[in-house]
Amino acid sequence: MSSVLSEKHFHNEAAAYAFVEARVWPEGPICPHCGGFERIGKMGGKSTRIGVYKCYQCRKPFTVKVGTVFEASHVPMHLWLQAMFLLSSSKKGISANQLHRTLGVTLKTAWFMAHRVREAMRLVGFEPMGGAGAVVEADETYFGDKELVTKRTKKGKSGHSSKRAIVALVERGGQARTFHVDRADKVTVTEIVSENIARETRLMTDESRLYADALNHVAEHDHVKHSAGEYVRGDINTNTVEGYFSIFKRGMKGIYQHCSEKHLHRYLSEFDFRYNNRVALGVNDTARTDAAIRGIVGKRLTYRTIN
């Protein structure tokens, strides 16, 4: 049995460019400068870089990297594909140190590559979750200390106000959507529910007062009372969203170990992406990587802006 990573596009630069072009330009190359697609030719010659095209409408050369998270990167395309496959296929993620050792790039490069891949995984232009007959579970959790914690908080007990708050919405049999918020209060949670869940949906939560106004935005709101030892009542439970948090925390504690607060939303995008493209929904490692590649377009991330 051969490994998927033995395929040609993971090791040959020309094959890697062709692989990405087939997913970004399924109907042929499009100029990222002027949007033209009719008068485009592939440049040849010994001194020409792999994958270079020229648009004869605006007279500018380009490659499939322009206008994507790969733009201005000196990392070979086949290494980018290896990184995308590893991040897409590892259930709890893969550390920058591991990418550094596996790909043979510097640690700084591996770290930056991973963040660019997470940017490609970021969901853009989403529709409301749920709908008639659908169930969405909502919950909040706290992961790590805020980076601006007062001395007074450090001396006393560490409460939720000093922790990084995360709110998650998970549709049963569907997708997950998470949010790093400054504070998980009723106003913030109600706004997330109203903007991200369809009005016809059944919402399930624990007994937290944060969801007291949720019924104004959904068809039905049921909850279980964890403080009384109740975790399941008929089909009412929050097991799905708690399962999502379990995978997220095992990945963050066991694989990544440390995450700066300003980057937490990128890690959430990574875990959302893998959950939303999981095997249970018929998406295998190869198809998941293809989805990540299609997400590279129109996103740009520079080292100066991310660091």
C-alpha cells in the first residue's frame, strides 16, 4: 500500500503547479491583475520559472501564486502541498516544529507556512446554520489566560474574566462555527446566535443564563441542567459541541502547547475546517486538502502583519 504523499505533485515542482492550477483555475488560467482569461499564454524557455503565464491584455506575467496565500513565498510549491496535506489530515493538528523537521525548512518558515494554511482554511461568506428540523448545540469554553491579565487577578483566584473565551455553535450531523470573543456575556452570545443560526432551528444548550434571550431568535430552545447532574434528557444534550471542544483542547494542549491570544482565531479556523470536512460527511484526507487549496484565493498574509 503506497502513501498518498508518494504522489508526484508532492515531490515534483512542475506537477505541483499543475495540481494547484487544476483546482484554482478549473476552466483555465485567469489573470489576477486584470481578470482576463482569453489572451493568456504560458511562457517557456530555459530561464523561465515554472508555472509562469503572460496576459496579453494587460501585458503582465503571473503564476497561480499571485493573489493567494502563497504569493511572494520562496518555498517550493511541492512543499506547500505537503504542508497543506499534513495540516488537513492530522486530526489534532501538526506543530511548526514537526513541519520544520518534516519539510526541511526553518522553524520560522514552518510557523509562517502553518498560519498561511490556516488562513486558506478560514470560512468566508457563510450561510446561517440549521433550519427547519435541524438541531444546533451552543456552548462556551475558556482556554488559556488572557495576555493582559492584571496583577490583582494573578494574585487572587483565576476567574473567567482572566481567561480567553470561546463560543461554539455545532449543528448535529453538520458543521461547526467557533468565535474567540473578548467576553462571553449575554449580549455577545445572543448576537452570535441571532446572526449565525436560522430562525427555524432548535437550539440546545446547558442551563447557562447567557442563552436566556436565545428563544427570541430560534424556533425552540431546550437545555440540560449540568449543575443537577443532568446531561441527557431524551434528545436534549450538548454532547456534540462538548465533543468538538474535546478535540480542540487535546490538539491545543498536546500538539501546539502554546498559542498567542492574537492568533487563537486562526487555530479555531483550522479545527473548524477539519470538523466541517470530516470523514463522517464523506470527506477524506485528499478531498480535505483539495478544499484547503481552493481556499487559498483572495487571501493574503504577510509576516509583518501576522507577527
